[in-house]
Amino acid sequence: MQKRSNVDNLLLKGIRFLAFLFVLPIIYTFVGSFMDPHQLSQGEFKWTAELPSLTQYFSLVIFKAEYMRFFLNSTFIAISIIMLHMIFATLTGYGFAMYQFRGKKVIFIIYTLLLMMPFQVTFVPNLLVFQKVEKFFSIQIFDTHLALILPGVYSVFGVYLMAQYIQRIPMEIVEAARVEGANELRIFWSVILPCLKPALFSLLFLTFVDYWNLIEQAVLYLTSTEKQPLSVFLESIYYQDHSIFYAGAVLYTLPSIYIFIKCERYLREGIFDGGQR
Amino acid sequence: MRLSNKQTQGLLFIAPHFLGLVAIYILPFIVSIWMSLQVSSLRFRGFSLDNYLNVIRNNAFQMALKNNLIFMIIGIAVMMGFTCILSYWLWELKASHWIVLAFVLPICIPSASVIGFFRGIINIGNLNLLNTNYAMALVIIIYIWKHAGYTILIFMNGLGQIPNEIIESAQIEGATRWQIFKYVTYPELKPAASFGLIVSVINSYKVYKEIYLLEGRYPNNNIYMLQNYLNNKAVKFDVTELAAASNLMMAAILLIIGIIHMAYVLRKKREV
């Protein structure tokens, strides 16, 4: 391994500094959560807390347990969407990748076009449907979590990811299973599913990231405060209850970091091929 | 219409999701086109293009559109340039994967938890930086911070796909780093770059999250963007103009996709 030139070393130092800048906001939030709440409410943020303490966490968990409700809201929404969306996406991706049927090309084009549409375009049809359904079936949709979960479960992105990935699985395995006499569902369950582990983890990560941080939909559909997910509610604590804001922010971030640690390997290993193969 | 057994199975696999998709996105989208051409959303009184005209003439819409375009063009250009250069050096200098992870981490950090930090930077004394002319620059910085991880992963993946033999043979021939980049790396990266571009465009709309958390429903005029306009309109639940506005957006996006696709197809034909 050759020694790095001086320029290279300088560049590496620069990159390391940049990486530090990138994690700085997170470090800041963590450090802030260990500060004494009284210091915080005075509006000063000292980098080295004079009294590093877990007071914030205690206050949050014991005295202000009502805030846990919003954490549960976020969790409920995220888990519902993730479970249902992953099931649907895998089944649908499998259907696209393994079968040919009439109208497949048209349907696939529809999916591709929908993939390109941002939330600003897709939320209006959702809004319309919810209005009509509320009127005709008298189910309440607005101001419930259903309004957030349904569009998420039926979103297009996961289908695309799984379809691309399944397409690359070598067919010999499937053919061998077919020769052994397995029916279609059995093939899906015992042959394809284990191969999909990287794709499933990547999809889990990307779906979680999208819906743990749900903001546009919550702002649009939820009006009562107690239904709001933590992604929107945390902001209102900043001014109201500044003394526990940072602890709340850290607790909110921890699941993200946990899922990131579990799944980042699969992301790096190549779900981001983008159709190069 | 007779379907073979195989075909039915395929359709069965995609049916649960596709039917939901039709019910929640496609059918109502057709309805929204219908509604956007209505005169009134309450009673059928006839068709007109008034909704579209009203939207286009609306000052807020024009401002939102202008800001969105400025943000997208400058932000995405900076994003692509920055991540391309950064990924290249991360790859060349064989930076440890912890450093790469540091750049990727912000994509999963929820927006609400870092607003403490951002508010700290933005509120200097009595001045709220997001109310000045530098607001757009700040938003672009936040956008790059949050979403660079996606494109960095894509580029590094693309860099990993380049066969080592080509680079080694170029190095043996005595090519400099810049020459290798220009003639070998850059052409091989084009598929990754286009995928990264698509992802960056999709992510550029998500900057609404941070702007809303920091500034609320009506941020400064410099950063008031399309999502703000549409959201604020939706609160009133008068769907005709809302539908018109969002359909305009969709039409614009389809137009751009169509143009790019045509250009791609024409270039393929020329190569053959």
C-alpha cells in the first residue's frame, strides 16, 4: 500500500472534518439532553455542561409521561405501514418479476409514473377519496391514523425496489424447485424469500425513515393534538417545555439509529444499483 | 378473455396492492381532473378552465413556483456536484466506512430532533436568518445535509462497479488522476448519476418538512414553496382549485419526463 501524498492527507483531514460537521447536529442534541433543565430554560446552551445530569430524562419519563403518547402514535403508524407495505411490496414485486400477464406493461408504466410523482401531486387524489368515502360510508377517515396509513401502505416505492431485486435472482433455483414439484406459493415462501434478505432490510430501513419522520401527511389530515405523531409534536415542545426538549429529541432519534445500525450494511452492499445491471 | 394459469397467478400476486393503488391513487386522480374542470365543487354547473387560470394568476402560486424552481435548480446542481466530488474522494482515499456512515447518518435522523441545533444556528441574537435573503441558501444547506447520504451511497456503489482492470491499465499508461476521472470514471458513472439525480429530485420536495418545523405554515417569501401553497389551500377543502394546482404540477412533471424519455430514445436510435 503506497504512502499517501501530502495533498491526499490534507484532503482526508478535510473530509474527516466535513464528516464531523455532518454529525454535529446529532451530537449537539445528545449533549443538550444531558444538561440541567434549569440551565436550558435560561436560554443558554453551554457545550460543557456544568452539571451533567439525567434530570431531563427523569422529568420526561416520570413527570411528563403524557408525552409518551405521541411516541406511541408514531410507533403505531410506522409499524402498521411497515408491516403492510413490506408484505404488499414483496408480493407485488414478485408478481411483476416472475410472471407475464396481459396488461403488465401498462400497469408497470403506471407504477413508474407514480414513482416520479411527489407528495404534492399524490395527496390530492387521496384527499378526494377520503372525502367521498367519509360521505358515503360514514367511516371517519380525516383526523384518524387511517388517513396516514392507507396512502403509505399503497405507495409505489417498495414495489419497485422488490421487483428490481427479484428480477436479478437466478432462475435456476426456481426451476429446480419447480421440478421438485413445489407449487407457486411454496416456491415463493421457501426459495425466493430467503434470497431477499438484503432487499427486505433495505426496504425496512427506507420505509421506516420515511414514516417515522412523517410530517406533510400529519399536518394535512390530523387536526386534534392527541393524535399527532412525535414528528410534528416534538416541535411544539421546543418553546413550551424547552427544559425537556432535548431528552425528548434523543428518545425520538434512538429508534432511527437502531434501525440504521441494523440495516446499513445491506444498503451499502448494493441496493442502490439503479439498474446498472 | 382467456388467461392461462400462470397469468392468473401473476395477476393474483399483484392484485392486493394494485387494487388499493387504483382505489386510492388512480381513480381519484381521474376524478380530480374532472373536478378541476368544474365551475363549482358543490353543484354541477358546467365546465371551465377558470380554476387553472385562477391558480396561474395567483400571486402566492407564482411565488411558490418561482421559489421551488430556484431551489430545485440550484439545490440539485450543488447536491450532485458536491456528492460526486465527495464520493470520488471517499473512494480514492479509501476512507474508512465510519466516515461514509457519518455522511449517510443524517438521512434517518428525524427532522424534529435536530431543530434545536438548527434554531441555534439560525437565531443569532434577534435576527432570524430564515427571514433574510440568505434563507434560500440555508434551506439548500439543510437539504444537502439531510439527503446527501442517498446520492453518496449511489455514487460509491457506481464507483465500485467500475472494473479494476480498466483503471489499472490507464494507470500503467501513465494517466493522471484527472485524466482517469475524465475518460474512465465519469462515463462509467453516468447510470449512477442519473439514478442519483432522480433520487435527489424526489428528495427535494421533502425539504418542506424542515421548513414547516422551523417556520410554520407561512414562512418567509423567499422560501415559500409549492407544498406550502397546496397545504394552505387544502385546509379550506375547496377542491376545485386545489385539484387544478396539483394537476398543473403533475402535467409539468410528466412533460419533463416525456421530454427526457424522447431525448433518450432519439439518442439510442442515433447510436444504432
